[in-house]
Amino acid sequence: MGPVSYHLGGFPPPRLDWDQLIPLIGPANASLARYDGLLEGIPNPAVLLSPLSSQEAVLSSRIEGTQATLAEVLEFEADAEASTLSPERRDDIREVQNYRRAMREAVELLESLPLSLRVIRELHSTLLSGVRGDDKAPGEFRKIPNWIGPRGCTIEQARFIPIQADKLVEAMGSWEGFIHTAYPDRLVQLAIVHAEFESLHPFLDGNGRIGRMVLPLFLWQVGILRMPYFYLSAFFEANKESYVERLLAISRDGDWTGWCRYFLEAVQAQAIENQLRASQILGLYEQLKPAAQEATHSQYAITALDWIFSTPTFRATDFEKHAGIPAPTAKRILRCLREAGILALLREGSGRRSSVLSLEQLLAIAEGRP
């Protein structure tokens, strides 16, 4: 079979089988609402859920072929000079870092702007800045054809051919307009928004990651979530073949309903998983507060814990400089937390090189490890 070509004239979907979707809409929305309720009760979620945001960046990048783990990213950031990682793995990590940077930028932009083509282009520019792909027109829609398939394949060997470049600008305008259209259900609308972006493939590189960034940003902007902390990449990465096949079926068979069913099931499953992870992180935090106070007998125990949750792998000297704690007290707190088994030593300090410490329990939750 030849490649599947973009569904020109098929967006927005001319019809959906709502009888198939309605039984899934309620549970998906309810799961999201429960997750959002948990977020509301978390003190400073931007800090406590920072590892989950980093893990989302890792998984979303992994779908595109990177191999870096969350632990590797955080250890590299703690002390890049001491890293023994290969040049290829360092490049992977820089892509993950750019993903996080782009998401932070998106949150700042959406405080004053709607989710729009302008925002999308700025995120893309940040995503590809200084990494593999920075020669592929960061922040600009493509002006030449592209296709999707095995690395190095010809257009005849491709699996999918997105919209022609000369029709792209008009199609992206329609996509932007659809985002701000009233629709019977916001999750079904988001399913269509995501699929259409991936099908248009408007950039020469980075389309998948930008398309997945749009998911929490849309949910936040339309008010389904109070904060843009919802992560779907774990589901897509675990079910990559079905994810790709359901997207292909839109252009090949006009099967928008099948894609929307898949997406609603993904939202429900991942909302439950995200709620579990967030609950575990909150539980760990509540468990470690009295443990840290008992271990350190310091008025700065909670200040220290908050900083460590935001930076769970770190150099001791960075903690002493940036945690907002007097340096002698900071040194003592780290010693006490190590002796209490709360912090693990990843690398012993020597000479001018600082020791590197980690809150391993937090990383295990973020990565889904025991």
C-alpha cells in the first residue's frame, strides 16, 4: 500500500457518531475533575509536581526517539561538568530541557494571549533552539513538503503525507479558529484539535512535541483545569502503535469517531494515573515534613524540603546558595537529612567538586518505579 495522504476538506469532521462518544465523555470528564480537585488541594503545585512536569518532557521527547531518563536529566543538570554521558545522550537531555523551557514560556504567554498560531510558533522556536533540528526553521511553518515514515525513507515509502505546503497557512488558520469555536464537548474538541495539528504537521521538526504541549494548555485555557499540569505522553508512549494507527485512520478512512473514542479513553486512563502519582507525591511530602523536622530540629526544615522537591537532584553547594537558608545551617540540614536516610548520595564531593544528592523516593514516584 502507498502512503496515506492528508484528509483535505475533511476538517472539521463533517460528522461524529455521538452515540459512541457519549458513554465515554462523562467518565473522562469526571476523572479530570477529580484530578483537578486534587491539584486544588496541593500547596504550591508548581513545586511539588515539578518532577511530573519533567517526566512529561522526558516521555514526550522519547516518543520522538530520545532515550534520556528523568534521573539522567536531573543528574546532568545538577553537575553537567562531571557527567560521563555520551554526546548523543547529552543531546537528548538538551531536547528535554527545551521542552520544559517551552512549556514554562507557554504558561507565561497564555497569561495575556489566547492559544494561537503566534504562541505555537514561539513555543516551536524555543523547542528547537540550539538542539538537533535548529536548522529546520524554528518558529516558522514549513514551505516545502514533508512526510512521515521510517528514518531516511522516500516520499513513496512514507506512511503518511501531510497537507501540501501551499495549503498549510490557510489550514492552520482554520485550526486556530476551531480552537476558539463553541463545541458540544471540550474533550472531544481537544481530540480533534490534537489530531488535526498532527495531521497538518506544520513544522519541519518538533510537531509531535508541540502537539502534546497543546493538550494541557487547551485544558487550562478553557477552564477544565485550574493549572496546566496534565500529562498524556505516558499513555501515548505506552500505546504508540495504536496512537499512530488511530491518527492514520482519520485521513485513510475518515474515522474521526474512532480517534475521539481512543482519545477519551486515554484521557480517562491518564487522569487516573496522574491523580495517583500526584497523590503519592503529596503523601510523600506530608510524610517527610515531620521526618525532616525530627531529623534537623530546624526552623528551616520545611523551607529545605520545598526546595528539594523542586530540585530533587542537586549539588550540595547549590542548595547552600539558593535554598534561602544560612549556609552553616544548610550544610547541617543536608548532613542530617542524609543521616536520616531521606537524601541519597549520588556522588561524593572531592576537592572543589561538590557532592550530588537526590530525593530518590520522589524520582521513583515520577518515573513509576516501586
